[in-house]
Amino acid sequence: MKKLTLSVILLFSIMFQCLGQGQPATILPDPKPYTPVQLDKALKDIADKDIAFLNDPCNCHFASAYTFNNLIKTDFSTLTIADNSATVGQFASLTIDPNTYKLAFSPYAWSDDFSSKKKDNVYAFNITGVLSNQSLLNLKDWRTLVGNFTYTRIVGEGYRKLDTKDAKISLDNYQSIYDELRKNMKDSYDNVYQNKSEMTFLNHPEFGKLTDAEKAYQDSIAKYEQILTKSIWSSKNFFWYKVTVNFASFDNANYILQKDPTTYDSPKTSIEYTGSLNLAANYFIGTSNHMNYYLSANAQIGRKDMFAGIYTPATYNGFSKLTDTSLIQKTNEQIFKVPGDLVKPKWLPDFGAEVIIMKTINKVGLGLDLNYTYSIVISDKAGFSTGYISSPSIGIVVGLQDKTGKSNINIEPFFQFQDYIRVTEPSQHLYGLKFSIPINTLY
């Protein structure tokens, strides 16, 4: 054992010695990649373009194009914070709800570069699933499993300025910001440029390349411009649509046929492909008097089996005989009870709409949520091939914010009425509590 240990140590010593004789692991940048004069000219060109943009005859620009595009990105991310697949800059995230056995996983999301495009496209891959019980790793216990691709596009955005004296900002204010930041950056680069050490450039990554310095200058401008214009907006509105393709969607259901006694002892299993395509159009407007309005409409076409929205699974306890007088429980599953025959899946549509009105009062949002969905499903009633589910709901939204103004949690007590047409299920009145809404507030 000692010989083996000494051999390993000797091997690593030789490797490190060879690495030490080769090229260094870190490649330092060439010193003085550009002169202070070149930097000053590049920054002055940016400032001149920004002033020309602000001085447009339309009198409709209140920040540089770079700042405004970043403001759109920030506001849209805040607005859609509850939607992983629409949030700009979304990173991989995993959510598991132990109470309902639901899983949501967003492994990858990306968007267009806002610095070069005013409109934004957001793309994402998502995986969602519902378990029949708590066994996460056993695929047999998955109730549903969906893999989808989403595409979100901002079609239009509008920022309106307050028509007050305080909302009027002189070009001199912008010019002084640009000049002061340019001077500070040039002075800082002068010190770096005069230093002969390559490590100095590594300690100042904003000066690595001329394009890096330009971006650092624009980021500094954006920071001050957003502070300067923070309170001048009378309203902000966004219109966007979202396309969701559920390309890998499966429904794994265990069921009992009530007319077939043999299935009570040994339930049947149905695994069906349930792919779908969904299109949703969304509009939001927030005003400076802390009113927020959200409207959404969606349509979907999907392949549905009999268990899509009709039945609620019941807990099934299966027993096997141990002796003539005793039984042991062998399984505990979520089972659907089907009154008739199992019908093959069909491609059927769904429609829905939602309206949310919220007002923020002392960092507490109070609002109304009106929702309506209309689904066409496979009928389990004799003589009918399809049935319908009409489901209106109303909820009272209470939104709580933290000290920075970001939404912390949304609590929504709601009442829902489900009307089943051409389906054996009786109509239902549901009461419940939701803890999230599709949008956040901007005011």
C-alpha cells in the first residue's frame, strides 16, 4: 500500500513539473491593447450618438437606446417572474412540490441580445410531471410527463412620460452624465495604461478590449439614466405572445372498468401520447397611480385521452390473501374508475381567457382575477363522442412585496364552477387557494 501511495505522489510530481516547464495555465492579455486617445474617441462617439437619439424631433426618447432596451429587459423579466420559460435571462431551475407530487424543471433558456435588438425573443426547454405517489425515480409511478419547447416574443412595448414639469429632463443633464462618466473612465484607464504590469489589465477586465470598455461605459450610463428617469413614466405596457409545443407528452393512467369485475383485482394501465400545441396572447399595462391590468387569451389543440379533465383518481388499495383468514396490502395506487368502455385518444381543442386587475397600496397588491376555460373532451356518455367542460372562476388576489418592491408572494382565494356537458360527471363548485398568478406588477 505504501509503495502504491509513493508511486501516485511521484506521478503527480512529474506531471506538475512538466506543466511548470510548459506554457502557463493563464494566458495574460497583451499590455496596451489601445491608447487612451482611442478610448476617449470611442466613448465620445457613443455619447454623441446618444445625444442625437435623445434630440430626435419626435421628442419621444427619454433615455439612450442601450438604456431603454435594458429597461425593457428588466421590466419584462419582473413582469413574467412567475413564468420560467418567459423570463429573460432564466437559468436552469428545478421545483418539486411534495404536497401535490408535481415537478417542474427548466434545464435551458436563452434570449436575444437586448443591446442589439429592441424586440426580444425568449426560448426555453421545460420538463413537467405529476407523480401518482412519492416515488420520483420510478417511471411507472409518473402520472403525466411532459417535455416542451416554448417561444416567447415581445411584439410591442410602450412607455409614456408624465406630462408634468418634474418629468421634463434637459439634454444638459444627459450631457453632464456622459461627460463625467467618460472623464472618470479615461482617467482610470490612463493609470492602467501607464502601468507596465500585465496583471493590472487582469484586475481591470473592463479594459481588456476596446469593446469591453465601450460596454462598461454604456452600462454606467444606463445605471444613471434609469435613476434619472425612474419617476417620469406615467404608464408601461407590453404585448407578447407565447407558443408552447408539448412534443414529448405522455399520460400514464391506471384504471378500473366498472362493468368489468376482473379489473378490480388487477387494474389496467393506459399509456398514451398527449402532445399539444398552445398559443397564448398577453397584454399588460401598468400606470403610475399603481394600477395594473393583465389580459390573456389562449387556444390549444391537443391529443386527449379519456382522463383529460374528466376524472379524478381515487386511492386504490390492493390486497392479496396470506392465509384463509388474513389479507396483506400489496399496493396503494391512484386509480381512475371508468363507467363505460375506454375510448381511443382524439385531437381536440381548448380555449381560455383571463383578466387580472390589481392596485398596489403600501406595498400590498389587491386585485380581482377572472378566468374562464372551455375544454372539449372525449365523452364517456352513451351516444356522444365528445363532451364539454365550461369552467369560470373568480379570485381575490392579495400580493405581498418585499422592501425593494418585488413581489414576494401572491395569495388568491378563489371560487370555481365546473359545468360538465355530455359527461357523466356532475357539475361541481370548487373553493380553493392559489399562491401564484401569471404576472407580477410594475407599479
